Amino acid sequence: MNLLRVVTKLHHYRLPTIGLCGLAMTLAFSEPGTSLRTVGPLRLDMFYVSVVVCGTLLLSVVVLDGYDPEEYGLDP
């Protein structure tokens, strides 16, 4: 496989990759209820905030998926 093609795919799928790594680290090194933050009238558990943010990045592949090699100047 062409090195440029691999690099462009990594660039294209960076958000889901970050989301997957963040979700794995959150589940491995954190637990619910240990870190609570108060923002105005809301009490937020940072565990669940992290899970939602990382899950959103992971699901971005569903919404934004459409790797097109021609966008990067590569032959299909």
C-alpha cells in the first residue's frame, strides 16, 4: 500500500481514532462518581462527560465518512 495513501487515511480518520483511544482510556483509568464538577445549577460527572465526548468523536465516522482519494490528489 502506498505510504501517502496510508497517511491520508490516518488524517481522514483522526477524529474516530482519538475518540476510540479516549474512550478506552476513560474506561480503563476512571470510574463514575469520582470527579464531580459543578457548573451553575448542574453537577457533572467527568466520567460521563468524557464518555459522551469520546463517543461523539467515534461516531463522527458514521456522519463524516467518505474517504475520497481524489481529494488528496491520489489515484482511486
